[in-house]
Amino acid sequence: MIRKKSRREESLDHAELARLLPAPGDPHLSLDRHLLLEEHLMNEIQHTAPAPAPSRRAARRVLLIGVPVTAAALAGAFAFTALTGWGSGPAAATPAPVEAPVVRIEPGSTAQLASTVERIAAAASARKTPEPGPGQYIYIKSKVSYLVVSHTDADESKAWVQPLHIREVWNSPDGKQGWLDEPGYKPKGGITLNSDVENSLNAPSYDYLKTLPTDPDALLKKIYKETKGQGNSPDQQAFTTVGDLLREQLAPAKLNAALYRAAAKIPGVVVVDHAKDAAGREGIALARVDQQRGDRTEWIFDPKTYAYLGSRAVQVKQADGIKPGTVLESTAVLERTVVDAQKQRPGAQGTRA
């Protein structure tokens, strides 16, 4: 007797298998979901290093091109971060990106560069800077917005940025302990910045900054030497490095003055008479165009006191599908002081995050 195989024992060809199984779901993810998953991945990669303000040394533009492929890749990245135990924060609270603002491009000039920098440096030298003591923390409160997507397949004419939001950072003078609170972009309550990374220009602490030369020529020479091979060009990287030291750090007054004087010696630096920070405050700016990316970074100062207000990055020539005038980044330093404990905010004694 020949025994026939039952249907359960028979192999199924691809066509029949496809007929029996449900249709696959649509792999498309919404734009804000793309950005959320990427945020999880990037934070997992960087969780062992200090977390200063997002540095313009890193790859700045995220191009979500070819949505189905990107969706699958980001879904895999999310699965990875879930397995590692990170990402327990309120994912749904991440704000959807908004269309980047577009402004008129103010021309820059070297005509008043020397005199403007000297006024900024003189004001920095005269300004009283608090000295953090043992057990204290440097507290920086900022309003920020950074580029998240230069364009998508659906619309290649628009760049997307984070909505303006508050970011607070606490760092110990030695840089080994810290905290970052950025609601909507980090888990609820914030994340630790504790790190054993050796201090350097790429990961500076207050104690490290006190060791830097205050002679502008010596300082600039050190910056060029220690950032060699980074960034798009030596000049652009030097300018970027000085800018990173200005945003979420507290530097001694003499070093602040030296940083401005050193920056004026970098080829391509100009003065822009009118620029606005993330808080809407208008000021005068020291700026430089990144010739490869086509954007101009502006450090904005109060036109009367010459205090540092914040920064802005504006596209000045078409690149990566971004039209000229698009504001890619905007920051404003709202408070910069010393507090007695991690997560403590200035003002009320003992107030903590």
C-alpha cells in the first residue's frame, strides 16, 4: 500500500505560502517616529561619554531618504536599544519636528572685526565669573533647537528642526559628574553625564580649561594641533572648537577673552551686524561659513554689554537640498552660574529638578 502524505506533511511552495499568510504591514514610519527611534539609538551609542551641547563636529544632517529602507533600519536600531535596557523614558512625549525658519541672510564683513573682537574680549575680561568649589556644579540653562532632517522623499524643499525647548546641564568642575535634563528629548527626569573620559578640547571640564594658555596665539596653536584631522578643514574645526567651548561651559574670564581674540585670527571669520538668538534677542555676531556644508555659524553677543547670548547656524548657499536662509540651529544661554548640588536650580535654596 502506498501511503499518501497528509496536507500537513506536504511542503508548500512560495505562492501557496504567500496566499495562506497575512499580508505584510506597511513599513512606513511617520517622520516623528523616525526621529524618535534615531534619538534612542544615538543616546545609546553616546551614553558612556560626556554630553555637552550637540557638537557641530558630529555629522549634522540626517537624510531620511528611501523611507521603507530607513524605517527597517531604524526599527532594528530600536530593537537593539530595547535589548540593552535603555530608552525607558516617555517616547510618546518627543515633540514632532517643525519646519525650519527662513531668514534674510545678513552680509558679513571684516571691516570692523578687530575692533569688535577687542570690545567683546575686554568685556569678557572685566566680567566677574563665579569660581566653582568642591562639591559644586556649573549650571547652564539654554533654549535650543537643532536640525533633525534636511529633507524627506515627500518634500525635498523643507528642512525640519526641533521645536525650541529648554535644556539644562549640571557639570562638576572636574567633568566627572553631571546631569542633563531636556524634557521630550531625554527620559523623564534627565540622564547622568558621569564620565571617566579624559579631559581634552573635545571633552573639556572647568578644571581643564583653567590649564589652557591665555595668550591668543598659543591658544590657537594648541587648538589647531589637537584638532588636526577633525572636521571639514583645519580652520573650520578651530572655529567649531572655540564655539563648543562657549556654549555649555564656564570658562575663566581671561580664557574667555583669549578665545575671542584667537577666533579673530582664524581665516574667514567676519562680523555680522544683526543676528537673533533662540530667545529672540538681537545682537552682533562673529561668524564663519563652512565652505563644504554651505552654512554659517554665528556667535551672538549683546550689542551693548558684549555678553555672549547664544548661537545660530544659517544656510548661506544651497546644499543637501537646503535653501539659503534656512536656520539649522539656534541656541540661547538663559542662565550660567554655579549651584551647590547636582539638579539644583539657582534662585530658591535647595530647589532641585
